[in-house]
Amino acid sequence: MANIEHDDNGFTCECGLRNDYPGYVQAHWSVRLSYSCACQRQYILYRGTVVKTSRESAEIYDSEAFGD
């Protein structure tokens, strides 16, 4: 898996699209959040880390901020 470029304000998806974090992410830094890029790749955001995940993940995450 390739390294995902990220900083405190967002990350760049494997497809090359920059995804800026909504304000909710900074306010919930210690909560695992699910995020879907426009290309349908899914990621978990947690304490400044970005990890690609599969759509079949059995674990439930708080994705309220992203309108999913």
C-alpha cells in the first residue's frame, strides 16, 4: 500500500484528489471517523493518521460529519 500524503488539514487520496477535513474532524480528533473520497475509496481518520480501508469493514465508525 502506498503512503498516503496527509497533514493537519487533509490528505491526498490514492486517486490524486485532495480531501480537506471538515471542521468536525479537528473537533473529534480522538474518534475514528470514516471518510469516502469522491472516487469511492474509503479511509479511517484518527488522531492525524489516514488509513485506507475496505468497504466491507465490519467495524462501525462515526461518519456523521461527512453526510454518509
